[in-house]
Amino acid sequence: MRRGVRSDSPGVVEATRESRQEASTETDRQAAWWQDAVVYVVYVRSFADSDGDGIGDLDGVRSRLGYLELLGVDALWLTPFYVSPMADGGYDVADPRAVDPVFGDLDTFDALVRDAHAHGMRVIIDLVPNHTSDQHEWFVQACAAGAAGPERDRYIFRSGSGPDGQQPPNNWVSAFGGPAWSKISDGSAGEASQWYLHLFSPEQPDLNWNNSEVREDFARTMRFWLDRGVDGFRIDVAHGMAKPAALENMDPRAAESADTSAYFDPRFDNDGVHDIHRHIRAVLDDYPGRMAIGEVWTFDEDRFSRYLAPDELQQAFNFLLSQAPFDSDAIQEAIYRTLDAAGRAGRLPAWTLASHDLSRQVTRYGGGAAGDRRARAMALVQLALPGAVYLYNGEELGLPDVDLPPGVLADPMTRTRTDARGRDRARVPIPWEGTEPPYEFSAAEQAWLPMPADWSDRTVAAQLEDPDSVLSLYRSAIELRRTVLDSTDGTLEWSTAPAGCLAFRRSGGLVCVLNASGAPVPLPEGEVLLASAAVTDGTLPTDAAAWIR
Ligand code: NOJ
């Protein structure tokens, strides 16, 4: 019953004994705090601006910790705030152990960690091991050095193919479109003029993880931030650091498929990556209670579970749920496979419906009133699941994607892929209060991305006092999840449900029902603890979910 699991086929999925044991005592539970945490993803540039330059910053985050505590989240994940030329929103890091002045400085960072801890929230930060910025001193040195120089060995430089080396070394394409190789302009001709690999933009050269300096430097970066008190790391492109020695050609079809398991794709998920994760874990193990979650884009359950081996990552995103359309069979299959993939390693999943890389769920599920209803319903589904939940800032306000004029786009993807709308549409700043942009996000007249004129009913202030708002739904669900569910018990039992619906039961007796059928359905017997839409006479409207006990 791996694929195509149907909503009328009852089944039981259980976490293994290991994950139950992990949480068997309060002390263990504290130590493994991440396994059932609700984590709030702060896209720092878009969360709150403290100094009026139109760009969110660390002091801005600090000023809004009270809000996050009210929301009830256990931890924050901060997107990269390191020194960067911002060719890819900070995922092009020029100095991984310093704060970019646009976001603050090390003192601001320390104050943020201290205050977050005082508010009872942990702090996870984003590390980028696969590549650096082309402005990183190592890359500058590599370009200045000769082709045989050891400076080049920290990156992946190769001679070109074809007559005079004028073609890239292989056919790999970048995740943002276009070739994954660029030629450096070092004045040398022919064979001597080398190409460097960049799986993302040309401003993000890939590091060579076979080079011992690269490994040592990453460990140094981890210790630098762990010593400053961070509770964990989100590892960017955690399936990408190892490259096969032969750098053989990829199947070009893999480029157009987010499912990296479907076609031969030697760019990602090479076996050698596990050795790198063991290296990362060995550093973390010196700091009990700290964790790492990896961004792992592989949809093969076995290959995914390898990242969660006892000496590798504690958590990994597998994105199946975020890829599923609003269809009960597709959602059930995504849940089943996600539980299975983590369960094969004896762990609980990390769920997510949204991120700064994905279209927002309101838009993805159809937009307009239907999109609003469905996103509310899916919030109740994800928060009822066993494991951790990562919420992307703004989803708790029901924000949709924003259609932005081409002139303001900053996402490098929109430079290389003219067909792509890019990711800025999901990165528009958070509306806090007021009736017009920038809704107290910033004292500047304009935020770094323009904010829609019709968001006054989606601001935090407008939603806080409204018991029917999306924000109130998230707050109630997060609170109930803590009190009603034993969320470290991974048991999920599928219940029989009408066509187009799904229902599952959790420990603690909570039943979550989702109605995607297009018509109202009767709810099972029980007390309705929470619903994403009004339940009358025991009937759940379409595009809605309810928690019953
Ligand atoms: C994944 C990050 O989430 C994304 O924003 C970034 O562009 C790529 N990794 C490259 O670092």
C-alpha cells in the first residue's frame, strides 16, 4: 500500500520504537525538542524592518518576539543574515561568520538569541555548505590563482570540452536555469581558461567538499554559531554537496522535474553526501540538545531515510505535502509516504506547506475565496500530524502570492528563466498594522518589494482580535496541538471517510477530517474542538477541516 493509498482504506502507520523511546522521559523530550516543535520560518528580509531602510533585519525580528510567543511557536528559523552581495537573497554568502550590515551586527544577533530564549523560543539558523558567494575571499583568490593553484581546489574548476575548451565540461544545468558552468575571465586562453561549477546562480560557485579546508571551515562556522547559543541549523541544499568524481552528463529531463528521483541526475543526492553529514553531526554531538534539519529534495523513501541515520541529520524536509494538490487522495498519499520515509529511519517527519521558495498555499490551492478556505483547512491537517511543523512567515495571516511588476524582481531565477515568475511573489513583507502599505513593516515609504494595497484586512493587528481570522485559527490549533495531542507519539490511524475526504486519528483520541469533496459531509460523532469553517448540525462544509474528539 505504498502509492495510491485511498481514503477509504484504513491503515496504521506507526513511528518505530526508537522515536517513541526518544521521547519517553521529560528529559529526553527536552533533549529532542525538535521532534514535535512548531517552528516559524522568518524570512529576515521581509519580516520587520527596525531602521527604516525598507528591508527587514535582526532587530526587527527582536521587536516582534512578543507576537511569535503569542502565536505559540517553539522555535524560529532565520534565513541567512550573513555578509552577502545578495545575488540570491543572502544564500550567496561572502563571510559565514559575520552579519551583513543590512541585517545588523553580531551584537544584534546575540541580543536576538538571548531575547528569543527569554521568550521561550529556540533559534535555528540557516547554513549554506554547498556554495559560497563569488565575492567570498576564497573564490576571489581562486580566480586570481593559476589553473594549477591550490586555491582552485576549494571549488570545482574544470577545463572546458570541445575544440579549445570552449564548451562547458558537461551538460549540467543550474537549478535556476541555464548552464551550471561559467568560464572565468582570467585572461588565459584555450585549455588554461577554466570553468567553475555552480548548481545555482553564477554568483554561487559550488565548493569542493573533498578539500579538507572546506570541511574544516564549515565545522568552524558551526562552532562559531553554536558557541553563540544557537539551537540548531537548517542545512541548505543538504542533498547537494557531494559531486561524482566523473561528473558524468545528466539526463536533461531531470532539469524540468522537481522529482530528482525520476531521471538520472548526478548533480544531487550522491552517496558521498552522507560522509559530509556524518562530519556535520560529529560537530553537533559536542553540543547536546542542538540539531540540524536538512533541505533534502529526493522523493525516494529509501534514499531520503538515509539522511536520517542515527549519525546524520536529526530532521529533513521532504516536501511531498507541499507538492500535493488540494485532493484528498494526493494529500493522503503524501502524508503516507512522508511518514514512511522518516519512519524507515525511526524518526518523525518535519512537515511544511510553504517556504520562501514555493508559491504560497492560498494561491497554490486555487486562489480567491476557495484558496483561502483550503489553506485554512490544510493548516489543521498539517498541525494534526505527528512530528514537527515548519510554518513560513505570513501563512498564519493567509497571505497569497503577489503579482509583482518585472522591474522589482530580485530572485536570480527570474534572470535566467524568463518563463519563471520566480519566488519573490512569496517573499513580500509581512503586513503588521494599518490600512496602507507598508503596514508598519517599515518606517520607509516603500518596502523592498511593493506590498498590495488591499492587505489591510490581512494585517496582524486586524486579525489578532478577530476570532474567525486565519491567525486566530493558527493560534488555537497550535495551543490545542500542545494540550490535546501527544505529538511525539507517531501513531496515525487512517479512518474510513466519504469519497473526496480524508480522516485520521491520533493518540489522545483526536480525529482530523478534511473535506475536499466539493459538497458538505456529515462529521463523525464527537466534540468539535476546532474547525476551519463553521460546522452546523454536524456537517462539515467543503474545503474545510475539523478536529473532533
Ligand atoms: C535553497 C534555498 O531555500 C533557496 O532560497 C536558495 O536559492 C537555494 N537553496 C540555493 O542556496
